[in-house]
Amino acid sequence: MIRTILLASAASAGLAMASPALAQAGEDAASAAPSLSAPAIEYTMWTLDNGLRVIAIPDDTTSTVTTSLWYDIGSKLDPEGRSGFAHLFEHILSRKTENMPYNMIYGLTADIGGTRNASNWIDRTNYYEQVPAAYLETMLWTHRERMAKVVVDDEVFETERGVVKEELRQRVLAPPYGRLQRFVIPENAYDVMPHRRPGIGSISDLDNATLDDARAFYEAYYGPDTATLIVAGNFEMEALRVLVDQYFADIPRRANPVDLAIGTREAPASGPRTVHATAPNVPLPVIGGVWKAPPTTHEDAAALEVLSAILDRGDNSRLDNALVRSGQAVQAFGGANMFREAGQIGIYAVVRGDEQMEVASATLDAVLDSLRNEPVTAAELAEAKNEIVASTLRRRETARGRAFELGEALVSSGDPGFADRRLAQITAVSAEDVQRAARRWLDPEQRVTITYRAGEDDPASYANPHPMPEFRTLPPATGTIRAVLPEGERMAPPGPGAAPEVAAPEIVEAQLANGIEVVAAKTGSVPIATISMVFPGGSSTDPRTLAGTAQMAAGLAERGIDGMDATAVAARFESLGASFSGGAGGDGASFNLTAPVANLEEAGALAARIVRGATYPEDEFERERARAIDGLTVSMNEPGGLSRMVGRVAMYGDAPYGTQPGGTAQSLAAITREDLAEHRARYFHPERMQIVISGGIAPGQALATAEAMFGDWESEIEPGPLPEARAGEAQPVRTIVVDMPDAGQAAVIAAVRAPSRTDPDHFALELANSVLGGGSSGRLFEEIRTKRSLSYGAYSGFADRRDESVLRASAQTKNDTADEVVQIFLDEFARLGSEALSDDLLARRRLYMTGGYGRALETSGGFNNIVAGLLQQGLGAEEAALYAARLEAVDAETASAAARRYVDPARATVVVVGDASQFLDDLRVIRPDVEVIPADALDLASASLRIDAE
């Protein structure tokens, strides 16, 4: 039987992410793989008289349009003593203009169902929005405002400086390896280039910056002559040309331009050296090395990209085979990062202890010696090229993805056509090219060896012996400080134009010969597809003493089947340009295969063998179990990750949902490979399996592929039992502090129970929650980031679950302001439940939510994630087409009632992970009954959360 469902529109569909694949090298498998290609990106480019470059990428298959403005202004142009300034200005330019009050841009995009963001890197800063296509002119107007009429005043400068400092604490100081990535490596990868300074900046440089510095930066660098506008999506070309002229042609070039060119170049290293860096809260040491690398357009760049793939991409990489598979390292990673003027190559191994550093270092040296002294194999070369092309196909699935690929190519090379030239160069790389590049750029005499261990935060321990050069100084600002115009004098943004008609994709439902249900949809034209194989159960079936069984059974399934070991399996997938992964959550387990359509049948056959007959070889199991325990050690030293684990137990106690999907150190140690095999046989069962296939593939071909994979699968084993009451009884309200004295930041959570996906209150609370913490226009973001600069971001939400869920507000902040964030959470919970929600507000929030859903449907991974989730929650695929209608049916009174019923501060459990000495007394004023648990006394398997509670 085949049933067809028509999606209401591309804009009526939830944001989701496909799991990244794990992968590894095998000569026979890769040598037989056909070479892949990616369709070229079709675009039109022209330049206005004022220097603004414009790139247009039409796509009439999408209902959205992406507008992005790329400035050739990256962190390499930060002034002397002002590291992080380009990044700071990325924040500043997003905030207000003469006609847009503070953060109006957030609501202007979210309230029409769009999304927006900005980013900064060494070569560029970009600002983008993706909105329904009818709002193209509106977005072009906002870009004009920010280019020609930006307001840089004390309010925006001080607020955004505070936000950036919180971002630095969250991304650099709080994570165990943040300092290594952002401080230690760039300091030693370069000697004279401005790339040496951390792009995110430093607390001291940010503190020393002034408003005059920000104004000078804007006047020196920001204008149409340093920018490229890229428009991608559903629009008429001639209409776009008219709008571009209307909004940008009259903007003058920079009045006093500063040359963007950087004439400095790195000289070869004078010899090898070693740096021993230390930092707080480092659970596992790191050994590695860094080398100077050429710019993006260098003749060796393509060979280095292929070399990087051979070294690090997928499970069948040389680093993984030599270091991880041998048990010498928990993780090994590295490769080349190349920019417009310079680059770096870094290769690292995370090991379990100091005693393994020497062995891992010797193995790392041997891997590099082999690249320099012997040509890579034909199989490795073909596999690396196919992996790179396949990842390009995934990027090009959407118009927005194509826009970003052209943008990155332009800022790093000066030519958007470099995106396709780069692929052509990669496909032409030979084994001799790789060896030549390895000899030239991985010379042991040019290496800086880096070790990274637990200890004091001492920048002197990793300082580059070359003195830090003095970088450019900008001329002082001469223009006046603009101000937001009074409300009656502001120009209103233009309204929407005509919405294009876009053919809605069809969802086709069918059954295989053995009754397995299949959902298929053609969601795009790029020839890549995703197959999701879905099973109910997941971590909620794990005994608490064996928590992590479902996740390991799914995650390690690809580690061996009859006739193929893990290396051969990984090599075959990667040679086909395919990625395969498995995982489990509270409601079920799933396996995801993404592959070019040309290789889908062959990749699907291998995926089916894994799902039906994973063998879990003992050596693979022992090594990966040890790695999982090491991974938990790292997570337990990161406040944000630990707060989520503690919150799960606090909200669900001993109920099935309270089980940690990734297990605990004790439960993982108790699991055997036989447990995994038993779980596979009983829970990855044909009687319960459902399949979802989408992407650039016709439903008929998708169904035929599924039939070939699983149409004859049967099992005589009885399926395993599924728990009924997964959420259990509501737990007592608690205030829990996990004391982590070395924490660089505090993670704060406030949580209440929420309805299941099938509960009548589900959509009402979803709509109410979008007011509370839905994105950057939610109340939590406004109160915590925008008004007070207490955090890089603050959000709330609840997962779609088969049984009762948990609505959780979360943010990370300075340790000494953790209590202030807790109070704001509780106040906003109370406000949501006491203030009636207006029809106008909820109408805007509906558009915000349906816009996100629609964007997810544009990729095969997003579509599959949505539909697979519905199936695991006991709903049909047709629900994917009803999302907008379900929200539309919720009126203001119903949403307000749901908020009152669930989001009550008196029912909220609070969890704070951080340095308790800095906030505990103040927190007790808010919540007197505080439980303080030292981080090393946590028991994530017990409802009490204490090791000594028994």
C-alpha cells in the first residue's frame, strides 16, 4: 500500500540536526568506489559604482530567500592592542541604526518566520538573514541601514562588550580545551602575522577598548567598497537588480579608506621548539604539533586539503587508525586551516594520562614520517576526494548553503568561482602531490610541539619566543555619532512583496514486503539523500546499572559485521562518500545514512548489514567503552554539559527518562559486548522498524532502495519490552548547586515538567514557551543578554517526547552573577504565567516557529529528523504537514492557560554548576533550601545525585 501526503508548504515544517558520521581505511573497499562530482554553483555577479559586489543565486524550488552581506574585514585587521575588535564589531553592527531601535533586527526577522545571525573569522565578517521570499526587500533595507546608518554609541558599545566577554568565558574559559584552541595554538602557529592574536580577543583588550576605537574601526573599514551582497533563493533577477540599485547605489565609499592589504608574510620557522601549556580544568592531556601553512590559493592548498582528509576525516583516517584504534589516544584530530595570506597545520592527540604522552607522540611522528616518505595509496586518495566532494554536496543542498560556499570562497581568494575551481583542483591531486606537500609543510624542523595539561592558567608558559609585532593603528574617527531617530521620524521598513508559489513536496508512505513502514519524500534537487532507520525504545529501556547500553549498541554497530571489520566498513562508506551513524535517546534509537544518490544503493546495502547483524568485536567494544568513559570525564568538567546531566536526574529521578543516554562511568564499566548484542537482537527488530528516506531522490527509487535493504528481514526473536511510564512521577522541587571551584563560568538551569508530544497542551505550551525563550527575540534573551549583558545567550524549550517532557531555561554566566540569572529565570516564569499573552504577539511567534520548521524541511537530514521523531513519539508522518495548523489552532487564552499550568516558579527545580564560593550566599537569599554537592561527589545514577547518599 502506498499513501501520499502533501506538505502544506515548505514553510510549515522544526529545526533538527543530523548526527555526524563516524568512519576508517581499507584498500580493497576504496579502490572500487566511483569518483564523485558536485554540480557547479550557478550565479551572476556584478559590481556597483561604489564598489559593492553583488552575487545572485536564484532557486525557484525554495520558498525562502537568504540575504547575506560579507565584509572583507576579519580578525586579521584588528588594530594594535585591540584583539577581538572585528568580532566585537560584528556584534555592534547587528544592533541599532537611525531607523532601527536596539535589536529590532531580531524581531524583524523572527516575527516573519525568518532567522538571522552574524559571524566573524580571520578573513571576514558576515551578516545574514533567511526569510520567506516575499520579504526580500525588507531584508535589503536592513542591510542598507546597517551599512549607511549604523548607530555606534555608548549603549551599544558597553552592552556588546559585556556580551562578548561572556561569550569568551563560555567558549574559551569554561570548556576544558578552550584555551588550547583559541589562545595556545594561534600564539604558536604564527610569528609575525596578525592571525597570531585570538580572534575572539582577550578580557584585557576588551576592557581597554573605547567607544572612539569602535567608531574609528567603522569609519576605516565598513563601506560598500569592502562588501559583497549575496542573495540566494526565490526571486526574480531583474527585480533584484532594481532593489539593489534602490537601496545601495547611493551609499558612498568610505571617506577615509584604510588599505585592507596585509603585506607581511611568515618566514619559515628557524627550527623546532616545544611549548608546555597548562590550564585549569583539563581532565585529559594533549600532545601535538603545529606548522605554518600556505594561503588558500597556494599551489599546494588542494594537496594539503586532501592530505588533511587522509589524516583526519572519518573513522578510516591515519590518525584514528594509528592512535585511537591502537588505544594510545582517546581522540586524534588535525589538518590544515588556510586563509587568504597564511595558514596553519595542527595535529593533536588527547590521551588518558601523562604516561601515554611519549608513546602517542612517537606514533604521531611515525604517521607524519610515512606521509613524507611514502606515497599515499590509491585507495586513500580516492576515499579522501570522495569524502570532500560528498561534504560539498551536503553544503549545496540549499540555496543558503550555496551562498555561504561562494562567500567563503570569495573572502579567502578574491573570487567566488574559486569554490568550483577548488573542487577541480582537489580531484586532480595525485599521490605525488600529497607527498610533496607533506615534505614541504610537515617538516619536523619547522614544528612547534605542544603539550597541554592541567595546571595554572599561565600565558607565559606557552608564549611564542618571537616578540609580538606591533600591528596597524587606525586614524581617529571624524564623523558624528548617530542616534536612533524619534519614533515619529523613523522610516518604516518596507512590507512584503508577492509570495512566490512553490510546489510542495509530497510525503509518500508505503510498506515493504515484510510490512516495514517507509516514508519517502523528494526534498531537493541536489543528488544526495538520507535514509533513517528508526526503532522505538532507546535509553529508556536501559537498566540504570547498565545505562548507555542502547547508545553503545547503536553507536558501535558499524564497528564490525560478518566478513568486515571496523576498518573495512569505514573504508567502504567513506570511499562511497557516505556517512553512517547510530544513536539513541529516551524514546528510541535510529541509524542515519547520508550518501550521494549515485552510491545510495551500495551504501544502503552495507548499512542494512550493520543494522541486521552488528557483531560488536571485543577489541572494538573495549576500546570504545574506554573512550566513552573518557568522554564523560571531559563532559563532567564542563559546566554546561554537566548541568544538563544533573538536570535530567533531578527532573526524572529513577524513572526511565532519568537514565543518562550516554551512561555513567560505573554503568559503562559494567556493560559487556553481549549486552549490546542482546539489545540489538531484541530492540533493533524488523517488527518495530520504520524507515524515512528523503533528499534529491524520487520516492519510487527511495522505496526500491528500502525494499532491497530490508524487504526480506525477519526475526524469530521476541522484541524487547518497552516501558510505559517513561517519565514517572513528578519529582520534588529542588535547588541544586554543583560546586566546581575551577569553573570558568557558571551554568544555570531552571526546569519544570512539560506535556508529552501527544498531550492536548503540547502546542499551547510550545507557543507560550516561544515567548519566554524562543530564540534571540524571546524574553529570556532580552532580559539576560540584551539588557544586562549577563550571558552570551539565554533560551528555553522542551523536547518532543512520547511521555512527559521537561521545559528548561538555560544560560551560562560569570560565576558571581549566577544568582542574578536564577532570579531572572524565576521572574520570567512568573510573568509568563501571570500576564495574558496577546493575539498579536502570538501571531508573530507562530511565524517564528513555522519558519524554523520550514527551513528544516529543506535538507534531507532535517526532514528525516522531524519525521523520525514523530514516529518515535507514536505519531504518523502526516503530522509533519500539520505543524502550522496545530499552532494556528491555539488561541491566546489557551496559550496563557498552558503557561499558568506549567511554568510556575514555585514548581521549578534550579541547577547551578560553577564556583559556589562566588554565588552561594546570594542564591540562598532567593532559594534558602540549597543542596550543595561537590562535583567529585556526584552520582548521576542516583535520584539523590550523591555518591554517599546510600
